[in-house]
Amino acid sequence: MATTATVNKKSLWGGGAAKPFKASYGKLMMWFFLLSDAFTFSGLLITYAFLRWSAPAYNGDPDAFTFSTEYWPIPEKVYNAFPGGLHGDSWALVFVGLMTFILIMSSVTMVLAVEAGHRMDKKNVVKWMLWTIIGGLAFLSCQAWEWAHFIHGTEVATIGDVVVNGRWVEGYKIFGANLSFNQYGPPAFAALFFFITGFHGFHVFSGVVLNVLIFFNAANGVYERRGHYEMVEKVGLYWHFVDLVWVFVFTFFYLI
Amino acid sequence: MEQATSNVVVQPADRKKILGIWKVALYMAAITAFEYVLAFNMPAGTLRSAIFIGLTIWKAFYIVSEFMHLGHEVKGLMYSVVLPMMFIMWLIVALVNLEGGAIKDAKGIVDVEAPAQTEHVEKGH
């Protein structure tokens, strides 16, 4: 009897018997954290869209397009490389499509882990958590490659007369991108790319760390002894959120 | 509290539920594939951007409602998450479309019709 009383007290919010929204404390707080995180990402996407909207657009023939600091680049012309030296219009957006597929698949395996948790199926929770971790690591590896390619660049662009380290340089040439200049377009283009995909990538990294912790806890039987797998569900919410943000980043950065 | 239990009952998997999960994944893959078709076969413009954003919100609905299970939670929880986001959407449209456009006009920024001539890009390396 004494044990049951303790368990019941712990499962409440420390108040009355009714649980707000019929959800546990941890799950509800995860939802509100994600809401606040969504505000942060909204702020970043607003900044991106605002700067892009007020920048000169390129309305000419897409085939004649060249990179210039004078207008915003066409995304297909920037993201058109694939590992193995493949590069060109026929590879436009292929790599980012692969990244999207990887992240959506890891979201699916996460749902399957949560579903197995509801059935107390430890073996399958461990299996699907492992797949989710692999998906997360694969996505991070893709992003590392994409960043490296973006920074190293493919073409030399002369970006005119600019101030570099306090000196006036005429006919400044840049290969790839850094935080001040880039070969693709206005300086804000690369700055926003680094900040927004970097901020998202850091979220993915945090998610992978959390998934690894949950994976070991599940494998060691912590949740089986606890009697429920709600922790998988809560970390699952975070993981899906990361996927959700990517869906928006994909549209705004790579398609529009 | 966490006493060792050797009598954990593993319930059998519900095939219908698992098929449902894969079905949602298939829908999302189909929407993304359609976005690719548009990206390569439709000229860029306001209409295409509007379609992309609409499809994105559709995908977001699937993730939030099915994967994150919000569609099956209590209505109050659903609205406490969805309503603030709807106000954010309003803010995005206001800031990006109206303010961004106003600043573009005020600064006298005009779109470019032809590739830049003052700069050149060398192939190679």
C-alpha cells in the first residue's frame, strides 16, 4: 500500500488529482519548450525572408545566370554538387533531397520506437532507437560535407572593390565563402546560410546526444523497470521538431 | 519505486497502426517529390513560392498531427500550441511581405533583369 501511494503521488503534478490537458508534466513542458524554440526559428526565418525580400532579385534568364554580389542567387545554381566530384545543373538539389529523405526516415523510425515503447517491447525500442541515431549521424555527416563544399567553393568570383581588413582592395577575388564575403551573392546570403543551417544542425546534434542516452537507458532496462517508456516519447517529440524545422529550412533556403 | 519486474508483458504489434505510420511517411515523400517536379518545371515567381509554402505547411501538419501525436491529444493542448503559431504566421507575412517590400521601395532597390557585367566568374579549379 505504501509503495502505491508514493507512485501515485509522483505521477501527479504535486497538486490535485486532475492532470492538465491529460498529459504528464514532462510531456507538457516539452511541448511548451518546443513552442518557444519554434519562436526562435521563426525569428531566424523572418530575418532570412525579410533580407531576401528586400534584396534585388534576379529576373533574367536562369541559363545565363552568373554569381554576383548585386543580386540574390538562384538556389539551384548554388546547391548543385554531390559527393564524388559530381557538379552541375543535373545535380541541382539532389544532395539536399537525400538529406531531407534521411531526416524524414529517422523521424519514422522514431515513431516506430515510441510505438514499440507503448507495447513494452524493449527489443524493438532499442532497434528503432539505434536506426534513429544512425539517421541523425548520417544527416550530420551530410551537413558537414555540404558546409565544407560551400566554404571551399567551386568558382572564383570577382566581387569588385571592397574593404578587407581595413584596406581598400580593387577587384577582390573570393573562392567559396567566409563570414565576410562569398562567391554566390550578397554577404548576407552566406551569413544566413551559416547561421540558420548551423543552428538547425546544432539542434540535430543535441537530438542525437539525447537519443544516445535514451538508447542506453532503454537497452539497460531502465524504462522497463520504471514501467513505461514515456521518456522515448518526450525525446521523440524533440526529434520530430528537428525534422519539422528542416522541412521549413528546405523550402525557404533551397526551393524558393 | 522502480522494482525489478521479470513479468513484463510485451504486447503484439498492431499491423494497422504500423502501416498507418508508413503511409504518413509515404505521403510526405510524395509531397516532397512533387515539390521537386515544380522546382524544375515551373518558372520561379510568387505563385510557385506560394505553392511551396502551402505544401510545406501540409507536411508540417502531418509531422505535428501524426508523428508528434498532437492531433490525438486533448483539444486544449492542441490549441495552446497551434494558436500561438498561427499568430506567428501572421507576423511573418506582415514583416516579410509588407515591411520587406516597403524597405525595398524606400531604398529604391530594383530587381536585376540580366547577369551582372561588372563582375566575372571564372570556371575551373
